[in-house]
Amino acid sequence: MLKIVPLGGLGEVGKNMMVLETENDIIVIDAGLMFPEDDLLGIDLILPDFSYVIKNKRKVRALFLTHGHEDHTGSLAFFLKQVNVPVYGTPLTLGLARNKLSEHKMLGKVRLKEVDPNKSVKTGDFRVSFIRVSHSVPDGVGLAIETPEGIVIHSGDFKLDQTPVDNRMTEMDKFVAYGNKGVLAFMSDSTNAETPGYTRTERSVGEALDMAVKGAEQRIVIACFSSHVHRIQQAINVAAANGRKVAIAGRSMKASVDIASELGYLTIPPHTLIGMHEVMNYPPREIVVLATGSQGEPMAALARMASHDQKHIELVAGDTVVISASPVPGNEKSVSRTIDQLFRIGVNVVYEKDAGVHVSGHAAQEELRLMLNIVKPRYFIPIHGEYRMLKHHADLAASVGMGPDNILIAENGDVIKFKKGKGKIDGSVPAGAMFVDGLGIGDVGDVVLRDRMRLSRDGVFIVVVGIDRQTSTIETGPDVFSRGFVYPKDDEDMIDAAKESVKDVLEAYIAEEIVDEGILKMHVRDALGKFLFKATKRRPMILPIIIET
């Protein structure tokens, strides 16, 4: 039997992770992350719950990376701390991953194995071959996995760009060859399954950037994803062609430029690159700044420029900012806030889709249909997308003649079983999310998040009282303190009444010789909660502190 178990990336955009399992062996495809939305207070990162892999780690043979984006590699360091297996990827993918692993001080502790897309890797019951695909980061691959039950193809993130910037097109001939050989199951990227037609070529962005740079009378800042090496290359080419110097703003952008240049994926004309500290030494018409922050991240370079908090450059009216990216779902508010701040300064902001300064790295409907037709899978599993995207992709599969029993719309944790050529969803495993909060991983649960929401909404009310255990009497207090709780400051009567309500409930239970601290706290919380809601119609978090004297 072959099992395919998605642990992330289905019903959501991000934290992609897929498990393939036989009786004796497991391989994992990708180890991504998501960034938190505003309601996840204090959370830094969201990782897939890979407890199922940890539970079966004696069977895990390898992890394969399809490309270098963080939604596919961002949880790699956290995963390898628990399951240290060989990691296979193309040179740029491993270069970007190596940079992240170095931040966790893990280089030298992990096994990174560079793959040749023209060769295959045999590990346990699996043989994995690689198919080059065009995407918004170079060196992306799809995977053709030979299993005891048949061939499984994982598309990775892809589009069918006929004129890619690096001239490396998606290897359609390999997909055709596998389709003719016979494919058991095809897992395909669903990100743009709602978008009609074809995705525009990346080269069209270069033309739009050239127009933006030629039309800019002062400095121009171009913000994009730091891993979007094709976009960075085009921006550098345009800057050089227009006689401008290029400065890099943002730690991750600088790291990507350094890695891609070192590995030969990025070509920078001589004397084009300057340091950020040199920007003010040149006339504004001679400067292009490549910056992080296209998603409105508050600490990224663009947001800091918008807030006048970037030490090397002060944006002024007449400067131009090009946001060469579309907001990832959940980031719309942050992006809008940054754009608003830029307009307040008087900056010319180029950001609408109509401006042509961004194209997607994912295949649209007609490309997805074409892939289904040439791969000709027995079973189709849409992956990488929110549920509606998976459903739209499933509808595309139906439109090219696949039967409903052969289209498996799964969710994270579902176990897809294949036996003797038959496939079905049968059972599930744990597949939620792990939250990273500072140095803590997975220790922030629903209760903590709920408490943080309450604190942010209604504040906290603290009651301190000292009880003499010998005489069973209230020795000091009750005293009350509040943080973030709104009440009339001159309403001393209400505060006195709150103290009295606490005193009354404590004396009543102490009189009955109930002195258990937990029970007393519970009754103080209940009594004070009812009093405050009646007086203010608010429900702050109440923290009773009982001190034994």
C-alpha cells in the first residue's frame, strides 16, 4: 500500500508539506511555513504539525525540496532538529535553505545533497526523478516518484512561461513521457486555478519596470520578494540600461542577491551595485533601490522608509516606489497601510495590477488543463491552495474527462491510500499548526491565544489580598490594579464597591472554613467578573493573587 498524507498546504496558502509512505519507508516533500494574520497575537511563524513524521521517524529516508520559497522551505530548520535526514534540492534551493539553516546554527549538522535534474535518487521504496519547472524563483522542480504502486508526480509550483528570463522552460517533454508511461496520481499546484486563460510571461514585467524607471524623475524604489531572482535580475538590467546605480535594502534581499550571484543565477553589470550608505552620494536620478517589504511587513525596508525609519534613505515627495508583488492572502491590510503612508509623503506609488509590474509565478486555468491532458493521471489530487482553489482545480480535471471517483480533494491530515491501482481517502492523522513565539515552538495553544485576545480587547483587572492562615482572616487588602481596562478614573465608588465584593466573597467562604487557594480564586473571579460586567458592560481578564501571611 502507498499512502499520501498532506500535512500542510491544502485548504490554505503556505506551510506546504507532503508525506509519501509505504510499509517500510517515508519521504517528505517540502517543509514550509506561513506568516501569522493579525488575530494571532505575538505569533512569529506558523509551521505544519509534523508530529506524525516524528512519530514514524525511523522510517523517514529523505526530504525533497521543490524550490526555495519560504512557504516550501521555511520550517526546514525546525523539522531537521526533530528528524535529521538527507535533504535533496537544486543548487539555488539549497543555497537559500543553507542561509536559513545558518541562522539556526545548524550548518554542519545537516546533510544537504545537491541534485542533478537529469538524474534520479533511490531511497528506500522510492525512486525520485526531477523535472525542471518555470516559476518565480529559479531552479524549481517537479518530482516524478516511482513507488511500488505506480508513478506519482508532484508538480511543485509552476507555470508554462514560453519566454522565461533564464531561458529555462518547464520540461514539458518529461511530463509527456511520464504521461505516456502511465501515472497513478498527479498532485498539481492550484494557486491560480480560479484565474482564466494563461499567466503572462515574466519578461513583460521587465518592460513595465523599464517604463517606470524612465518616467521617474527622482529616486526609484522597487520592492519585491527577496527570493524572486528573475524580478531582481530584470530590475538590475533596467537600472543599468538607464544609467542608474543599484542599492540593496533589507537583510533577506542582500542575502538572496549574494547567494544567487555566487551560484551564477544572477548577473550584475560592473560598477552597478553600491552600498546603501552610498545612496546619498549620488543625485536622485541615478539611484534605484531594491527593497524588501512588498507584503507590508512592519520591520522590512519599505515599511521603514514609509515611516522615515531607514537610516540611509529619506523618501521625499517626487520619489517613486514600485511594489512588484501582489499581497499574499492575509497581508492585504499591511500592504494597504504601507501604500497609504507612502502617498502621505507624496511618493508616486506604482502598484496596481494594470501597471504590469507584477505577474504570477503560478499556472492559470488553460495551463493547468494542458498539464492534466499530457500527464493523463489515473487519480488527480489538487494541492497548494485554499479549499475553493482546490475545488476549481478539481472542476478543471472534470472538464478534461476525469471521473469524480478519480478526483480526490483532500485536506491536511487526510490519508490517501493506493492499493492495487485503486485510490481513496481513508482515515486521518494530526495535521494542525505549530506556532513559533520567540524561542518557543508549539507551546502556544488555543487557550493562550484566547487569553491574548481577551487582554487586547478588555484588559486585565488584578486583585491582591493577604490572608492570615492562623486566624483565617483577611490581613491586607483587597487592593486592585488594572491595565488596559477602561473605567471612569474619578469613579472611586466603583473601585470601592469592587473591593467590597471581593471582601464579601472571601469572608463568606473563610467563615465556612474553605481556605483552599484555588477555590477562593475561582469565587473571587466569578464575583468580581459579574460586578464589573454589571458596572461597565466589559469583561476584563481577572487575576486574583492571594498571599498567605
